[in-house]
Amino acid sequence: MTALRGHPVRGTFVHAPERGALEVLADAILLIGAEGNIRLVARPGEPDHERLAQRSDLMTLPAGQVVIPGLVDLHIHAPQYPQLGRALDVPLEVWLGQHTFPLEAAYADPDFARTRYTVLVDDLLASGTTTALYFATVHREASLLLAEICLDKGQRALVGKVAMDDPAACPADYRDASPEAAISETRAFIDAVRALPDNDRVLPVVTPRFIPSCTDAALAGLGKLAADCDCHVQTHCSESDWAHGHVMARYGMSDAEALDRFGLLTRRSVLAHSVFLSDSDMAIVQSRGTGIAHCALSNMYFGNAVFPLRRALDKGLNVGLGTDISGGPSGSMLEACRATVQASRMLEDGVDATEPASTRGVPQSRVDMLTAFHLATAGGGNALDLPIGLFRPGYQFDALVIDPDAPDGTIRRFGETDPSQLIEPILYTATRPNIARVYVSGSQVAGHA
Ligand code: GUN
Ligand code: FE
């Protein structure tokens, strides 16, 4: 079952169109178009179901397997993969200067970049990440290489050449030479990604690293460039006490306000972290339709606080989830879902046992696993303004076939068969061997035959 394009596929599909709720399409048939889009969703009893069930090219999934939408990693630093699980005991600003910038600087060498990016993309696909919004490095050539590797391996990707030009904040051997260079190199990168042969899946992203590493001239020029090129934007926003305080001290306003003034908050912008957003910041972000990449695991190390996810969702912000490799020491979006639920529970209950329960936490902060699942799929797709994350006509068929009974896997069931009862155990306990096959736009990109 390698290519589903052009075929009807029969099985049990589970997705989460709304937060906190599942839709189970039991024994449904999806007709996949020649471009990998979903053309029809037919449920048992419907005339289309009867008709498609007769087709000689029907592909039927083995009983017991469950199909879920592909996972969308809304914030990941591709070059930091070699540092996964290292250097997590220092604050963000020390981590960047002592560990992260020196590692990223090595991507000036395309051979160094190629080996590491290849392993990363293979690992992410095998882990079920069908779409990733990547920060690459400051280097145009290696960033383009990442885009090519994603294209070659079949991942849906949005890739940013990182812009960072402030000599006061960035090392001499790892920065754009000037604001003009940050802008012209970004423009050249956008053009190069768009010109890649047969590129139907990889998009360029305007990527100012974060305000502390950029000059005003670069930030303003990149905001204008994003509008001129009609491009996605990504950056970090109010991640930690230090990062939040830096912007306040520099402009006398919040990160979100400052980014907005530079024209960097659009419907296709994604702000990583945003832990310290005020209510008025959330109102700005909501009014622009800008997305938030919530990175719960990373925030435990570098965020100094827990992002008020439930408040953001109640205010109608477009939120998805990110691993933030290597600020977060796992590339698995299933782990990101787990951390999201756990962090929200810590925020609700509070953490200091010497405080009375009544004042220890922030009431009504918890989210459940089904909400995390929604955010990791449909939420990420919505934040990117792409038709992914749902089994609906018009959406791309990006999907994971989960085998709950894979012998090397970690899901254990004792007779339960109801998919709606199985989905939480899948999300909590699945590991890579349970991900039998991975599809992007109807083509198999990982898993066994
Ligand atoms: N802020 C600026 N750069 C980075 C980065 O690489 N990782 C994280 N977590 N925060 C950042
Ligand atoms: Fe980050």
C-alpha cells in the first residue's frame, strides 16, 4: 500500500475538527485524488460508499488499524538536532551563545548540513511529522539544502533561512553581514525555494530569529519583504523572562506590539512560545489571525513559566504545537501532545505545595488530550493556513496509519476495539513501531510496505 493517489481507501479514520472532541469515521471510504487531495469522504450506508466499495482498485486497511491525520510540528530548529538532549541546564541566553550559535555556525559547510538534515527528516517522518515549520540557519545554501531534502523525502515543509544581523547580539562568524544582507539573502532564498523543480510542497518563510538578535532596519525590511513576497513569517515571541524583558527595555512595549509595528504579524505568521502574552497582546495576535506555536516541553527548560494555552484558545487564537528541537529534547509530536496536557495541569493546579490549594494555580487552565490532538493536527494546519490536519474533501491526505497491535510497539489493549476509546491510549502510549505507515499527499513517505 505505497501510493494511495487515485484510489479509494477503506478503513477507520479518526480526526479532531474541534478542540476536545473526536470524529470517528468508522469503516469509511476516502477517495484520494491524483494530487493527493481528499476528493470524497463516504460513510457506510451512503450511496458513494456502496459505489466506491465495488471498485477493483479499492485499498482496504487491515482490521484494527486506525488512521489519524499527519502531525504538524509548528516550531522546530532543524540544525539543532545534533544537540538533542544536551545543554539543557543553562538559561536561554547562555544556551544560545555557548552552545546553539556555535553548532548552527557549522552549517556553513554543506556536507556537515547534508548528513544531519537527512537523518533529521528521516526520523521526523518515521515519527509521524508530516509537516514541519523549520528554522534553518543563517546560511542560504544549507537552508536550501534542507528544503531540497524535505522535497526529496516527501515531507511537507516550510523552511526559513534565519535572519540575525545585530553585531551586538550575534557572533562575528554567525550572522548576516548587515541589515541589507539579511533582507537580500532572505529574498534570494525565497526565490530559490520557489524555483525548486517539481516543488508542490515546500514553502519559504521569512524568519527573523527574534527581536534580540535583529536590528530595527532588518526587522522593518523583513516585514516589508513578507508582504512583497506574500510569504509566511516565523519568529520567537516573549519566550522567557529575559527575552520578554529585552524587548520591553528596548522599545517600551511588548514583543507582540513591536513585531506588529514591523509588519510581522500576518495571517500567515507563526509566533513561537509567546509565554508572556498579555490580554492586549492576545487581542493584537487574534486580530491579525497570527498563529502561536505552543512548545510545552521546551518551555519547561527555557520558558520560565507555562503558556496560558486555554486562555489563548478561549480568545480565539490560532494555536498549534511545536517540539522546538532542541530547546525541547524530543522530536516526537506525540510527546509534544503529552507535554501540552501535563503543562496545562501544572498551570491549573499550581506547583508550590506550601501555597493553599485555592490560590496555588490558575483555575480553568487544563486542556485534555483530545484538545492536544486537535492542536497537533487541525490546529497546526489552520495556523499555517494550509488544507491539512483533517479528513475532509479539499484537504490533503497527510496521514498516519496506527497499528495498536504492533509487536514492538507500546500500546496494549485487552479486547477493546472501539476506536473512540482507543485514541487516548494511542496518543499517550504509542511509540514509533506503532506508526505503521506515513503518508503525505497520498504518497507513502515512511513505515513498512
Ligand atoms: N530564541 C532565539 N533563538 C532561539 C532558539 O534557537 N531556540 C529557542 N528555544 N529560543 C530561541
Ligand atoms: Fe525556538
